[in-house]
Amino acid sequence: MPDQRAHHKEEKRRQTLTAFLRGEANAQGFDLCRITRPDAIPEARPRLDSFLEEGLHGTMAWMAETRERRGDPRVLWPEVRSIVVLGLNYGPDADPRGILDKPDRAAISVYARNRDYHDVIKGRLKEIATRFAARSGEDVKVFVDTAPVMEKPLAAAAGLGWQGKHTNLVSRTHGSWLFLGSIFTTADLIIDEPEADHCGSCRACLDACPTGAFPAPYRIDARRCISYLTIEHKGPIDPELRPLIGNRIYGCDDCLAACPWNKFAAAASEMKLVAREDLKEPTIASLLTLDDTAFRAFFSGSPVKRIGRDRFIRNVLIAAGNSGDPSLAGACRQLADDPSPAVRGMAIWALSRLMEAGEFRAFAADRKDDADEDVRAEWRLAGVT
């Protein structure tokens, strides 16, 4: 009888703490809150190993360096007993692919059109975790993307959705537009059931990829992904992929936006992350003029600022080269003398597409012997030796 009473008391505590946690998540504006066990994703580690061994992670060396902790939450924190995964809707109010038909405009991924979601979500998670720790007496840790936590498999195990063929999380209620965060805790909480895969025979996301970054359903080659190329990749971008990038200067929403489940996703409310008007469709011409100070000011609080001005201008120059607009050549000419080799190199590529052949050769006459090898390689690529 004492054991039965103790069990009933413990079960009641689990229910109370779980309900408290869900209430706090709702109060902080999260759309979904589900709970799973730290041992719920045994397939994650072998899939990660395969991904890394094939080199599909490109230059993201940190993925290999953290594979032990990334592959098993219990390695990251052995004391964890429950993992709370929370989702915040950031659905746009219109299909973001509409801007792709406006070559004079720059396409910035939906998630980056407002404040950095890492800061927003982490702040809210800390509020929840602090209240929960005070209520429960349990230890907690919060994570948002930058930590070695495989949040998408954990979210699927917790029932927020499933990992679609584009490898991103898909929700029956919010489509492909969810930010994820997690709270690890030593508390024993009520566990949710995982969500089944509802992709079926659909391959809309795979067919939407401009660069063919999906070698197979549920597998991504980061080396061909525009999001990786414009955000994570630091060096010159493969010349064969540049024309396919179009006017996408930071990230790519094509595979997300193509998902049919988005029809169930409501646009993000004012309490959440609503796009800044000046980041919805900025002109390529205006962005080409940004020096480091202006870049930092314009993207203050935005995740775009994290890639730095030089890598950002590299991306804008690719968009300029793809625009077919000769009026952008003037700004590109100035950037061909920029202190940054990455900027100079991409200015050469853009100018080779915007200037008449004779004018371009004349412009190259006193610049082709650049001190940087990558820049000299761009001149050779453009046919100037």
C-alpha cells in the first residue's frame, strides 16, 4: 500500500509539473510544447555519422568536432531525464518565392527578416526554465540551435512533427515554419507520442531546390544548398552554382515554401517574429553600397549580421551578376577595388556578366595581377589572363 501511494504521488507530481511547463510555454508565445526522453533518437547518431563520412556537411567542421555530444543528448548532459521541445511559428504572410521574379530585389530568408531568433527564443526559454526550476527544484538547461543538440529528430520524437524529405521539421498545424528550442531537465515528466511521417509520395520540396541539393529524399548535400553557401560557406562559391542562386542573398526558402502542409500554417502574430518592412524586398543597388559600419547598423539585431559585411556583399554581388541589370555595374566596379579579396573576386564575376566584353577587358587591364590567388582565379575564370 505505501508503494502504491508513493507511485500515485509521483504520478501526480509528473502531471502537475508537465501542466505547469505547458502553461508557461503558452504564456511565452510558443505554439507547440512536447516532451520526449533523451534516449528517443537512437537512429540519430548513425545517420549523423553517415552524413559526415560522406562529406555532405561541407566546411562545417564543428559538426564533426561535436558528433559525440550531438549524437546522444545523454553525452551532452548525463543527468537529463526529460527533454522539452518547443516550437514557435514564424510563417510568412505570403509565399516568399514571389521575390524571385524581381531580379532587382534581394531575397532574404523569412527567418532572418527580424530579430535574431536565437536571442528571442533563448530569452523565452530561460524565463520558462527559471520558473520551472523554482517550482520543481529540478536542474534545467536551455538550448537553441547553436548548441550540439539535434533538435529536429528530438522534435519528431516528441510529436511536434516529422522530418520531411527536405530534412526540416514539418508540422500538421504549422507546416515547415517552426523555430525550435529545447529545455533539458532532470525532472521526470509525462512523455508525448512521436508524430508519423505524412510526406507520402510528395516530392514538392525536392523538386523545388534550385541547385539539386537533395541526393535522395531525407538526405541533403550542404555543399549544394543555397542556405549553406550564402551563410556558412566562407570561400568562393562554385561558379557552376552561382547562376542558380539567383537573387537569394541570405538563405533559401524554396524547399520550405513548397511544402503542401504550409496551407495549415497561420502567419506569425505580432507577439512573435514579424518581418521588418525594409528586409522584405531591399534593392540590390542599395545593399551594394554598404560598408562595414552601414552593414552593422542596417542589420542590427538581425541574424544576417553574424556572417559579416564581406561575406554578405559577396552574396549581393552574385545577385547583381544574375540580375541582368547593367546599371549595377557602377557599384560593382567600385567593389572590384574593395579591401576584401572575397568581395573583389565576386565583383569580377558580376562585372563579367554586366559589362560589354571590350569594356570588361579594358577594366581588367590594371587589375588582373591581384595579390590574392582567389581573385586572380576569378580573372582567369572570366577569360582574362
